[in-house]
Amino acid sequence: MIRPEVLALLHRWQGVWIGLGLGALGLWWIAGAGGLLGWVGWAVLAAGAALVASGIQRGRFRAGGGGQGVVEVLEGRIAYFGPLSGGVVALSELTELRLDPTREPPAWLLVQPEAPPLEIPVNAEGAEALFDVFAALPGIRTEHMLHELRAGRSHPVVIWEHPDSVVHRPRLH
């Protein structure tokens, strides 16, 4: 009944829609009920605002689906099952996260010691689960990751390096 592209758009921004609905409920309680329910409305409004902010980040991260392969995140491991390649990376072993926009489609490269990097297309099925995994990496700048995802660079970009494995490189500026 609903067109697939509209359904995909609604799904991509579902966190924003839920946060807006929660915020509207909070405003309704603040404006109408007063008393104790009015005070609860302020907390509900704050939770709605947090969900909107989180939903915007998640919506910017999602590249849609339909890409090659399937991503699965389970018990501290990221697994990618693709038609030509695949593998598993333990989060505790992850030393570097790169984005390679030169590939078609762009791909995440998960680097671990003594193993080739695991290449995951950004539009693989289940790749939206990587947002929570990447956001939990110590010291990652989520906004930088989202910016690089949309920047369309012509070379691979290092998004995150493990704090213990960072090699001090001379800076140009």
C-alpha cells in the first residue's frame, strides 16, 4: 500500500519520527495537564529531543540496503558475509577504522593486526548496526565519521585509530 521508496525514507529517519512524536506528547502534557504530569512532560520532551538528535545521526549513517553481503554484530564481533569475500573482526582486536570512498560502493575497512582488513560495503544488509559499534569506539568523533561518509573524497580516510596503537605522525600545519 505504501510505495517502497516512501517506506525506505520513513525507515531511514525512524528515530527522528519517534523523537518528534515523544516531544509532541511531552509538549501536550506540559501545556494541557499541568501538575505532576506537566513535570513529567518536561522529561518526556527532553527524551524526545535526545531521540531526534540520535535519529539524525543514525539517518545520516544509513546508506540504504540492497548492497552485497550481510553484516552481523554479535557478542563483540563484527561478521561480514559477502558473495566474494567476508570475515570476522573482534572489537577488542580492532586497531583502525577506515572509509574507502574510491570503491563502488564505498566501503568500511576494519583493520586488525596480522590479518587483512575486513572490507564491508556501506550499503550491505545490516550495515546500520555498525553505527552503534563505531560510536562505542574509544575516542571516535562521530560527527567526523558522518561528515567523511558524505564528503565524497577521492582517497581512503582514517576515521579512527585505537589510542594505544596511534603512531605519532608529523603534522603539516
